[in-house]
Amino acid sequence: MAAGPVQVAVVGPDAEARSDLLTSAAHGIHGGGVVLGGPPESEGVPLLADRPLVNDSAAAYVCHGYVCDRPVTTTEELRDRL
């Protein structure tokens, strides 16, 4: 709570690629957090701006305020970050 709200941006080439990371983020985030998924650079979605894929695969970016951690590509890494 002291660190402020957590935001998780999950990018992937399609919904299937993002699915596991989105599910993990939704189950692991605390109250008041935001989880958003979509293709990289989705028009009109600032949280997904400048969040590229990692080795052409889906990636999750955990952000606190305006600062995001390095992207993770597995549900285990994402759970550890949250």
C-alpha cells in the first residue's frame, strides 16, 4: 500500500499468447491494482505504449507509479513480482 497502486501491462501478439500472464496478474494483484492486456502499442492505451514483446513472446510489465520493472515472460516470474 505504501508504494501506491500496482499496474500490470500484459502485451502479446494475440489473446491466446497473453492469456496465462493475464490470469496470473489478475489473481496476484492486490486491491486497487490495474491489469490491462493487449497488443503492443495499442492505440489509445497509454499503459501499453512502449511495452514491446520479448523475443516475439508475450510479456508482463509490473509498474509502480510511472516506473516499470523489467518485463517477465512466465507466470512464475510474474507471481514473484506481485
